Amino acid sequence: MNLRHYAITILALCACECLCGAESARNISEEMFTINNLWILLGTILVFAMHPGFALLETGLCRAKNSVNILAKNIITVAIGLLSYAAIGFSLMYPGESWVFGKLIGFCGLGIASPDGAAGAIAYNGGKYGYWTDFIFQGMFAATCVTIVSGAVAERIKFGAYLAFALLYATFVYTIIGSWGWGGGWLASIGFYDLAGSTFVHSVGGWAALVGAVMVGPRIGKYVGERSKAIPGSNLGFATLGVFLLWFGWFGFNGASVFSADPVMVAYVFTTTALSAAAGLIGAMCASWISQGKPDLSMILNGCLAGLVGITAGADCVSISSACIIGVLSGILAVFAVYTFDKLRIDDPVGALSVHLVCGVWGTLAVGIFSPEHSILPQIIGILSVGTAALISSFCIFYMIKKISGLRVSRSAELKGLDISEHAMEGYSGFQIFTNE
């Protein structure tokens, strides 16, 4: 069979599954099962590619003297997310029938272990994908949520304090809140909808980032009297490359959340994702150009990410025109959210709050506004309940760490730079400049 015939066969199989629906999924062919699994695993690789994107973005938007610290936090976060998810997180997020308090908290056992034979493969979830595919794709999301916090508290939090927070938040908070919707919990039962995580990933991380930024306080020199002082990043080339990597990875983030290789739906989600990102980029550029008199590259970059976050909840259920509207409004919201947080003297070096929190909330609301399949009331209930839970739990974790070991590095350590004070090495050897300002 030549390549053309093989491609036609694959497309025919995908179309067949799309038409057959859930009822016939139990009788899915081995070929379709393999294709679905391969696509979701490819999506996992794309989500993994988002982590170097976060690392480059945060490094580029922060000062050179903190580069090693930021890079270390980003790569360790991936390890924390995956290992904690394997140990306990997966069972907390997907408890099956093992709910403890109604559908608020459930747990089906320590560790991960696939059912034997077909039960862990083609019979695992109606033939859509196998157990290990399910675990590794979902595990990548756990690390992504906590990475959002890293950027908001960059350049002044203790390395050990961040790691302790990341471990506790990824293991317990992200997973339990996620179980309310994706694990079949109470939010799912009232009709709340979030395809790939505007709420369950981005706003859950964003609420914790807000608490962290407030509790750790602004960087030295950021606010002088009533004035806010700009602290430029070290490498906008890195930041731009990071955004390109994030945009690239987002096709897997949203596209594989369809949980099948249905060629029509996957392509549609790719399209809405790309258009919303593009619209967000243009919206942020115009907003910053009008408000500042010049187009600000850092705002443009965050506008792209804002559009991606905004479409993540409803990429599969809103129209093309709605995706563009969601994107452009996300970009505009991100710009003015930066100004608002600055006026409130909440120091966020990379704009994580504006992108992930504000646009995560907006994207969740947008499902109820633009999708004919979903109503707005469950979306509002989901936003309020998730926000309350994330705020309270993140405050408790940060407060506990503050009392035990402290959150913030000393003044001298911050001025010297966290690379030297926390890691005893430089990101750019021989170019370190110490300052006492």
C-alpha cells in the first residue's frame, strides 16, 4: 500500500469513529485505537515543549542575575509535577467511583498501575486511549499549572520555598480541584465545561500566583514612592522564542484534549487556537500602542499567550468568529490588567497574573457567552468555586512555608542576584554586575 492509500485509510478510520459515536467506541478497531493513542502521545510531547517555552519567556523577561534560578525552578517543576502525579495526584484527580465526600474529594489508591491486558488498553476508556496514555498526558498538565506561579514570584522567592509550594500545590490542590470537572466531580454534574484548562490549569495557577506575588512582596526598587519603576528584562529574544514554543505546544495542549484523532475536530481546534492567539497578539499590540504611544513587545508577547489562554476552555465549541473575538479581547484585557496590577502595587515580572488568571477567567466565561451548547451560570459557579478554593489553599500553603522557613530571600541576596546567592553560579559567566541600588 503506497503512502497516499495509507493516508486515505487513516482518514477513513478517523471519520468512521467520528460518525459511530460513543456507543460504538467499545467496538473500535485496533487500528483506530493505535491512531488515537499516537495522537494523544504526540500531544503530550507538544505540551512538554511548552516547558522550555516558559523557561525562556521567564528568563528573558527577568534580569540576567536571576537566570539560573528561573531555569532551575522551571525544570524542577516538571519533575515535581510528574512524580507527584504518579505517586498520588492521578488517583486524586481521577478517582473513578472512589469518592469520599459526595463528589468533592475522591481517591483510588497510591501509585499508578495499569489494569492487565485489554482492560488497560483498548477496553480502558471505550477504546479511545489506554491507561498509560491517559496518565502521561494528564501528568504534563500538572507541571504546567505550577509553572505559572514561578513567573509571578520570580527574582525574590527562596528556591526551597518555591519547591515546597510547588510540591504541595501540584500534589493536592491542582488535582482535587481538577477532579471536580475533569474527574467527573460536582462541577461536571452541573454542566461546567473546560476543554483544556482555562480554569483547571491557568486560573488555578493564576490564583496561586496572585497570592504568592502579594505575600512575597514587590522586588526592591520596583515601587518608589507613588511611582512604578520599569525593570527591563535581560533578553527579549529569549522571551520571543519562548512564546513561539508555547504557541507551538498549545496545539497539543488543546488539540490532544479532544482525546481522539478525529481529523475534523482536531483540525478545528487547531484553527480556533491559532486564530485566537493571532487575534490576542493584534489586540495587545493595538492596546499598548494606543495607551503608551509605542507598540510594546512584552505586551505583544503576552497578548499572544492571552489569546491562547482565552480559547483553551472552548476551542472545540465556539465558532471561528467567536474565537477571534475571544482572542482580541484577551489581548486587550491582558494589557490593561498589567496596568491594574501595577497600580495595586502587585509586582508580577512576567505578566503571569494578567495572562493566566484574568484571561483564564475570561476564557471560561466566554464558553457560556459564545457556545450554543453551554450556559453561563455553570461557568460562573465554576469560576467562583475554583477561585475560592485556589485562593484559600494557596494562602494556607504559602503562610505555612513563610512561618517555617520564610518566603523571601534577604535584601543583600536579592541585590546580588539569586543566581549567586541561591545557586553559587552565574547564568552568564563573567558578565555578572552587582548593584546596591
